Amino acid sequence: MTTMPTLFVSHGAPTFALEPGDAGSELAALARTLPAPRAILVASPHWMTAGVSVTTSERPETIHDFGGFPRPLYDLRYPAPGAPELAERAIGLLAAAGVDARAEPRRGLDHGAWVPLLHMYPDASVPVVQVSMPGRRPASWFHAFGQALSPLREEGVLIVGSGSLTHNLYEFTGGATGTEPYVQAFAQWIADTLAANDVDALLDYRRLAPHAERAHPTDEHLMPLMFAHGAAGRHPVAKRLAASDVRYGMLAMDSYVFDAS
């Protein structure tokens, strides 16, 4: 079976589902070039828990976990099947790494999971399992979290961390047209650090990256990048997507594909 890459996607605002732009187009094009996944395992900061939970539903519902958006957004559904066997396999891998994870049979897919997948696999035919993200963990923890699940890549599973390369909603105005300079500086630092495969610097981004605290007043939306990078293996090669797509002046929509070198 073909070993799958891993993926970090910036899912932006929920309206990304209706406004694909460059980011959506590049994700769709990427999906056409990837080997067909047996299933997808995705982590999103819109499911934060005390410990780790894993969806085991055979038919996970589409969760519209947002308010105040256009009616057509609430009419969208992503009826991908679940994959209970994959969920149990993930729970076993986490247990072997010393991470206690539990099955969650009632949870569906939040917008951090289904919105980017809507662009990649619009027919919703690929089974999807979501893992929760525990709060108050350092970047190194999320990197190791991804490493624990890395064997799934060799089993045809596409591992996706869905977050946002920059995420300062305090600066959201809805009418911004230009990109804030700090967004470009932070995004370029991430790109350079990933190209150098400098894991130590990546995990210490809060201290080393320019404007880190402004780009991420809280860091839960960047931790899926650490998760996806950790899942990719020891020396992944990073390919950057949608580098020019910035929404509302401050939401960088960069995505990354990580292939083992």
C-alpha cells in the first residue's frame, strides 16, 4: 500500500466552504494528484477536550459550529462515512505511545474538518475519523501526538491537521483589503523553518518567530501544523500551497503537504 503524505490546511473562516479562492482551488488540485486514501484522520481546534477523544460513528453528522453566517452555509452537508475500525486502530497507537484516548460515538465533524475536505473530496466518499485536540499542551506534545499516529500513513490513511497559519480574530473587521505586514513576516518564517526542517525552531516558534503572539494570541490554530509535521516522519519535505491567499487582511490560508524524504 502506498505511504500517504500528511497535510496541514488553513481552514480560515466558515465561509471558506462557499468561497474557495486560491486556497480551495489548490486543495482540490492537490487531491487529484494524491494517491486515493483509504480513509482520512483529521485534527481540528474546533474540538478541544481535556484528554484525547476519537470519533467512532459510522455516519458522523455535519456540525455547523458557528453563528451569524449566510443561510446557504447551514444547508451544506458533508455526509462522509465514518471508520470505526480506523478509530480503534488510532486509539491503540496512542495507547502504545502513552496517550490515553477514548472512543466518542456521538461526535460528528466540525467545520475545521469538513470545510477543507469539501474542497478536496467533494463527493464525501472517503471515510473520515476526527481526533480531538487537548488544551494546554506545548507544541512538542502535538508534534509527538502526530508521531504516534504516523504508522497510519503506511496503511493508506491521509492524516490532516486543520487550523490556520495566522489567527488573530481580534483584528477581524470584515472589510480589510490589504495584508497586514506581520502576517507575511510570520508566514515566511514558518515557510523558511519548514524548508530547513528545523524542528527545534518550529517547536519554539513562540519565542523565535516574528510577531508570533500577534499572529496567534492563542495557539490552538497552529498546533495542527505541529501535529501534521510530527505525523510525517523524521525528515519530511514541505510543499507550500496558497501562499498568496490571505483573508480579511490577517487570515493566512497557507497549507502544507509533508512527504517523507
